[in-house]
Amino acid sequence: MVVPGEVIAGVDLKSLTKKDITLDTKMKAIHITLPHATIVQAPSIDSKDIQAISSEGIFSSDINWHEGFQLEDIAKQKIEKEAIQSGLLKIAENNARLALKEFF
């Protein structure tokens, strides 16, 4: 099966404490220690674009919907794992750092 999906990662700023933020009034700078990025939304699958490829050819058996739902769950797990392995969390941390740098 070819299963297109989406994973969203980010840095949760709600977990920041006063210890994570220091002000340098002389240098007019703010130093923020950001928490590590996490997956903020469970992987979603674009079910209308799923492609099933069968080696059975044109005489393939009927679709097993129960098996399809199990495969969807497996696909979500693989999508999340592969996103993490490809550096998604590091990218999210860098994007958060850049966004806050621009903001301040």
C-alpha cells in the first residue's frame, strides 16, 4: 500500500518556566531555553489517495476492510517513526528558534 500522510511536530511553549528565560539588560537580549520538540498531532492519513498494490493481478480477492483498518493503524505508526527518523523534531526545534528570534 502507498499511504500519504501528515505528521505535525512543534515546541510547546506552555512548558516554559521563569528559569528558562533570562534577560540581559546590558546587551538588550533575551535568552530562552526551549523545550524539545514533540509530535503535537497524531499522524493523519489522506485516505482518498491510498493506493493498494496487489501481486494477485486482476483476479485479486475481495477487499478485507478489517485488515484495511489494521493496515491504516500500522501506516500511522510507520509515518510517525519515519518522520522522526528523517529529522522532523530537529526541524521543528530549529523553526521554533528562528520564529522566536524573528519575533523578539
